[in-house]
Amino acid sequence: MSTFAVFGMTRDQALTEARKNVKTTRKTPKGEESLTMDEWNALCEKRADEIMLGQKVKQLSPMFDAPQFAREFIEIARKTLNSRSLHIRFRAPLKDDTGRPIINRKTGAPRIGWQDYQHD
């Protein structure tokens, strides 16, 4: 059962997200004006820098069967990528403030979600 994955943010992921969200036009007093490719790329780079300074993380790796494979992924990523906040999470039943599992009302089964994995 694959339950472990690496979460974090890389420069490539931040740039991809920025390219999806940065508009290709800007507002002017006369209406909207298209940005040149250089201007748009500069805005994308600026937005990617902001994302890298933020707290948002994404799943970076495929699912692994054991945490040691996720640790190996983190070691390689740190050597080869510009990244931040790399950590391992695993799929487990979600719990409320009192420690009881949160039950899905529709199915009666415990809700499953990502939790941080604490390793040695």
C-alpha cells in the first residue's frame, strides 16, 4: 500500500504555478493592453519568487511504500533542485481535537488525509 509522499516547493513548481496565474494583459486608462513576452516572463519570475518565499507546499513525489524511499527522494531533490520545505507526509485517518477519528457521514468510514511523518 503506497502511503508516503514528499511535499514541498521547488522553483520549477513555483514557476509553473506563476505561469498559470499571471495574466497576459494589464489595465490602462484606455482599456486593457497586452504584455510583451519579456514583460510577462518578468512578472512570472517575480510571482515565482513570492511563491518560493511563501508557505504553500505541493506533493512533489509519487506515492512510496516506505518512508526510506521518500527520504532518498528528498536527498536527491536537495542536491539537484532549488527547493524548500521538503518533508514526508503519509495517509492516515483524520482525527478531531479530542483524538477521535473523523467519520464520513455518508459512508460511515473514517476520513483519510495527509499527516506529517515524524522520523528519527
